[in-house]
Amino acid sequence: MQVDELLKPFPIKEFHPFPRAMMGPGAHEMIGPEALKLGFKRTLIMTTGLRGTDIVHKIAESCKYHGLEVVVFDQVESNPKDYNVMDAVALYNSEKCDSFISIGGGSAHDACKGARISVAHDGRSINEFEGFNKSENPKNPPHIAVSTTAGTGSETSWAYVITDTTTDPDKPHKYVAFDDASVTSLAIDDPVLYYECPVAFTAQCGFDVLAHASEPYVSRLNFQPSLGNALHAIRLTNRHLREATWNPTELAGREGMMYAQYIAAQAFNSGGLGIIHSISHAVSAFYDTHHGLNNAIALPRVWAFNMPVMYERFADIAEVMGIDTHGMTKVQAADQALNAAIRLLRDVGITEKFTDITQDTHVKNRLGTGPTAFYANRKEIDGGPATIDAITNHVLGDACTPGNPKECTFETVRPVVDHCFNGDLDELLT
């Protein structure tokens, strides 16, 4: 049953599982011993390669030191494509591996979760598993997910996101699969591994956390076990993102964002998401832009869109973002939450609308190296009517949209999308 079907007739809400996790400075040094305890013998490491760092090499060598055989697949692309998943499955099978380690951010973890699902179903195309709990075999290879960014939450959640490159290039499709069988065996969150994350990615991933936390807090699911985690993750992000961005080797900032990421993922894992994520998925489907950057651009517009039906919740958000709300009405306090989000976005130097993203900032290194080279001929981002219409239609079909607190139709969502491409954030300030 799909989420939109579940919301209407049933009051029952499901609490989805979390993996076991090891968190804190030095946690990555436990990968080898923990892999042995999980029965790993010959493991496939899935990663983007993490250019400019030696993180993958050090982890692979540590695994070998502990007696594991290691095969490395370092071809995962940002916004992982279906062919990334299936190439990894082919290598896993040909090398007779028995387990997975993913190293990186959401792209590495999502591709790995998809590969595990495919392996458990005799190599069937990952695109067959779009939707909710579509896998039929609950048993798949064990998986340790090692995060090198504070943003994704994929090491924590039951969701993974894949771009389907078999679709019409004029109507690209990026989808979310939710599957309890995709939950990792062990999450490793070590803030020391975040030190080498570039400034821009640190900031953008931080807004992924803010989206993960704020959307379940205002979701129409209104899932009570998620609300406390959601608020605390917002508080941590507001407190630590600036320091993590601009003082990247200061442990306090990195560790604060590590906990914010994990707690926010716990919130959305059962509390749901909304159209911040739906817009992000749509834009990266068309232009392969960074998921965190997309969330950052969409977040203020979607907060403004949802505020009329959630003033009290946004007033709570204002308080945990450091606003003194004493003497304010709920509406006034909610407005200050939006101002605080825009202030944070500007403080960490994030681009403010999609049409300001240039080729150099996202396309140069994301041309799709697989057989379809899906983005090789992608044009610069434009905010014309045809683009706005196409993005809006993608949003309306996204699995995250039913959780949005305000009802979404083409007529109501299109202006939000248009503002993400063409509007000025100053128009939202009060």
C-alpha cells in the first residue's frame, strides 16, 4: 500500500527499524573487527572514490589487516544511477563477494542498499523495486555503512534514492524506494572522517539535515515518536553548521552535525518527508544537482508554503533556532523561523535559487559515465515555463509528497517551484 493510500483510511502508523550504530571519534577504526563479527569474508566496498582523500584506501587496508578480502567499486556517481547499482551487482557476483561496505554520503549508501536488494533477487533491475517494500526476499547481504558527510541519514533509514536512466531523457525519473530490507547492518558515524569534506558540501549536507528534521516535524503524518528527535536535530544544526562549515577541523562542530544527521534520520524514518525532498529529487533528476543544495534552495520556499497550516509547529522551530519568541504570537514566531533559516543559508554561503547554479558548479564533474551518459547533453538550468511545469509534475508523483502538511496540486505547487528557480529570498523575509 502506498503512503497516500495509507494516510486517508487508517490511523495506524508504522515505526520503522534502525540499524545498530557506532558513533564518535575513532569509530571507523572498528570497521574491520565489526565486519568479522558480522561474518564478512570477501566484501565489496562501494564508494564514489572520495577524490582528494585517502579514506577509502585506509579503510580497505584496515579490513585487509583484519583478514578480510576486499574488492573496491569506486564508480558510484552523485545522485546514483541505476547502472551504478547494476554494475556493482555484476562485480559483486563475479568476485563472489558475501558482504558490502559503503563509504561516503548518501550516494554511496543508497547505491549499496539498492545493490543488496538486487543481489537478493538474482540480479533483477533495481528499477523494479521502486515504491514501498517491493522486495520479496527479506534476507540480503550484510552491509556496513560508513558516513563521510553529515547530511544523508541513509546509513540510518529504510529509504534509498535512485535515478532511472531508462526513461525518456526529456522526462527523467528519480525515485525513492522505501524498504525495511534495505536497512543497513551497522552504521558507522565518525566525525573525524568529515574533516576533509569541502566547505560547500558541508554546508549543503547540513541543509539536508535541516530538511530531514523539519519535514517530519510538520508532516501530516504527525508521528509523535519522531517529533522530539526532529526538534533536537534542528537545534543541533542551527548550533553547529556554521562552525562545521567554516572551521572544518574543529571537532565540536563536526560531532554536533554528526548527531544532528543521525537524529534527523531517526525522525524522518517513520515521520515522513514532504515537498522539500520532492523538489530536490525532481531537480536532480533533470540536472544532476547536489541533493543537499537542492534542499537548501527549496527549504525556505516550502516552509513559507506550509506555514499557514502549521504556524504553531514553525513557532517551535523558531525557538530551537535561537529566536526569543516571548511576547510574539505564533504567527510572528513562525515568520522568525523562516528568517532564521534564510540567515543560516546565507551564513554558510549557499546559492539561493536554481538558476544561479552554473555549469561549473555541478555539471562538469557529473556527466554520467555509464552506458547511457544520461546527463552528457544536459543544458544549463533554466527557469522557463516548460521547465517549471515538468519539475512540478515530477514533484506531484514523488513518494515524499503525500506527507506534506499542505495539500499539493499543480496549481498550488507550481508557484513554489517557480520561486525556487526565479524568485528572490528577500521576498520571503518579514
